Amino acid sequence: MAQFQSLPGFREFYPDALARRNHVFRGWRRAAHAYGFSEYDAPVLEPLDLYRAKSGDEIEAQLFSFTDKGGREVALRPEMTPTVCRLVGEKANALKRPIKWFSIGEFYRYERMQKGRGRCFFQLNADIFGEPGIEAETELIALLVECLRGFGLGAEDFYVRLSDRNLWFYYLETLGLDEARIGGILGAVDRYEKLGDDAFKDYATQFGPLDDGLKAKVLAFLGIKTLASLEATLSDITTEKLQARLGDWRRLLANLADMGLADFVSVDLGVVRGLAYYTGFVFEAFDRKGDLRALAGGGRYDTLVGKLGYNEMPAVGFGMGDMTFALLLEQRGLLPAVGPATEVYVVIGGAAERSAAFADIAGLRSAGYRVDYPLKEIAFGKQFKAAAESGAKLALIYGGDELAKGVVKLRDLTDRSEHEVPRAAVVEAVRDYFTSGRSA
Ligand code: HAM
């Protein structure tokens, strides 16, 4: 039994797993670049205060935090949002707006482990700063869809649930609730899907039991799933801000429909998001079957940059994790087979042939081919076995007879055919092999 095991919830990536992870990251990067986002990075260890009272109670309770040797209270980052706000806040005047940034990094939360949730995970974060209007939400929801669709998933596999903390706030205000009570109700709405009626317990403890009529209204609002029923519910409430907000909804949904994304986005007031800083539209992506936890979540957070001590700056963004996403790709058979690490295997006769082989291996590698060879001198037979196991399609044979003639033998490992080429033309011969389709 091994002495040292990795910590619970921490992941190790053997080469096949890392190849799959890289495949996901490549797709996310491709999508983010296509949408005009620039990549940034930031520290994994941050001052604890960055998260205290900024991210919300749930994340604060899950922090990996400690005091460092200099007596500073620090935490491994549980999310990117406060950090990226600092980056933007620090250089706000120098940055051209809208600021469209993304990053891919590892995050740490001391969570109860379950399917699709670990204590360390990767997230794509994409955020737009400096745009107060729904144009930023349009762009981010479209990017979120692209990050899933780019892997072959369709509207039958996943969807984005769109909601709005502002609308909730305005609606609950018209029902006569003050700010503290509204906060309590939104907390209950956030937990309602998981806990049912128990979700209202915290509210009852704080403010007394929720009046039955009010509760019915909250539950009806939470169940709204179309723009039409939203409009119908709010039709007799004529406050200006509520009606203006409905206008934002119509424009956002129309933008998304114009982008061909109507099938991917559902109105769903049941989502309010648990994180403390959201101030407007919020959204979460889920698999259609409902087997898995959220694939991604985000929303508008116009006050967080200001709360960190900088000038206020409107912001919208989302985070998408790698774990539920990998489960979904696996369920749908969309994780690619891992390709071999080697394309060309060089078989070397003996010590006398090594120097010629080494020179050509260097040339082939700098031409961009993935080349391997036996580190130690071993019998020809074993080398061919290693060549076959490496997954290479082509073997180059550097035997004494060949080198005496100034040639190298190319063996196609897929059909075992062989031919000789002049040593001086070996790179061209390999290129010809891989571009002529003979390797297919
Ligand atoms: P979040 O909803 O906490 O939002 O996380 C976003 C996504 O990260 C989740 O939907 C999930 O895919 C993944 N995730 C979160 N926790 C775990 C975990 N313990 N194990 C595996 N995956 C996990 C945020 O983090 C916000 N900061 C997103 C954001 C960016 N909002 C604005 N900009």
C-alpha cells in the first residue's frame, strides 16, 4: 500500500486524462478567441479578505485558508471573480472598454464530494467589464453556448436558464417586502430546488413564518418559464422600473434569437444564484436530462469592483467547470480517443549508427514531428515491437547497410511496406508520407 495518497477531492491527471483535459481547454480557448476575448492569469493564493463578505457565506465556509509564514491570512482561490475585479480595478483607466477577458485556471473549495464536484476543479471564466447594457449579457450567453456547442453538444443536450435578480427585487418590493426580507426570500429561492419547503426555514427563523398568500406568489413567480407568462404576471404592475426591465428582457431574448440561440435559452425565474455579488441578469447552464449539477453559472455584478475599493465598473461574466462538463461529454460519447504521443519511431542498428540517427532525429523534431527512439541499444526485434506499441505510423531504420549506402529505410507500420530514401532527403520523405495521406 502506498504511503502517500493525494488529498481527498484533489485530482491527478495521468497522460490520457490530461490529453482529454487539454482537448477541453483548447475548445474553450478557441471559442473565447473567436468572440474577441483576451486571456489573462492571476495568483492561486490570495489574501483571505478578498473573499470575506464578497463571495458569500457558502464560498467563505468552503475556503482552503491558512496563515502564511509572514502572518498573513491567505486562501487558495475558490473563484476568479474578485481577483479579476482587482486586476481590472487597478488598471481601469488604462484599459480600453469594453474589456473582454477570459482565463482558464484551477480553483479550490472544501466541498462535500459528489458526482461532478471536487475540492479542486478547473474553470473557464469569461467576463466583460465596462458595458452596463444587455449587449454584454448577449455576448456572454452566446459565448457560453459556444463553449458547449463547439464540442458537438446541441440544444437537445443542454440549455441555459436565464433569470434576473433585479426583476425578483422589483417584484418583491411591490409585494411590500423590505431589502432584508427580499434577501431572505432570494436565499430561499436559491435553495428551493434542492430543499423544497425547507428552503424557507432560514427566512422564518429571521423574520417569522412567511404569509401563505405571499409564499404562493413567490412560488408562482419562481415557476415562471416563459416571457409570455412573465409579462402576464407583471401586466398589472405598472412601476416604471419594472416595465423598463421587461423591455431589457425582450431585447436580450431578441438578440439571442437573432444569433440563432433561441433553442438554447429558457426563461426560468427559479434561478437566482447563491453568490453574494450578483446584481441583475443571472444564468446557469444545465444538461437537459437533469442528471448533473450545473455546467456553468454567471451573471451581472455591477458593484463588486466598487466594493473592492475601486471606481464602480459594470461587469457580467460566467464560470464553467471542467468536471460536470467532462461527465456530459462522456455520456454523449464526445470525448475524443487519445492520439499516440509518437508519429515516427527511429530504429537504430547499433552504436555506430547512433550519431547519424541522432542528427536526423533532431532535424525531424525541429520540423515539428513527434519522434521517439530507444534510449538504450536493444535488439532490432524489440525495437520494432516498441515502434508498434508507440502508436507511430512510420518507422525509420538506421542500419549499418543502409547508412553505408547513404540511405534510410522507411517502413510503413500500417501495412509493413518499405522503401529507401537518401538520408539527405529524410525530412522531405517523412513530410511526403504524412501529407500524401498514406498515413491515414
Ligand atoms: P459558480 O456557480 O460557483 O460561479 O461556479 C461556476 C461553475 O464552476 C459551476 O457551474 C461548476 O461547473 C463549477 N464548479 C463550482 N464549484 C465546483 C466544484 N466544487 N467542483 C467542480 N466544479 C465546480 C462562480 O464561480 C462565479 N465566480 C462565476 C462567475 C464568473 N460569475 C461572474 N463571472
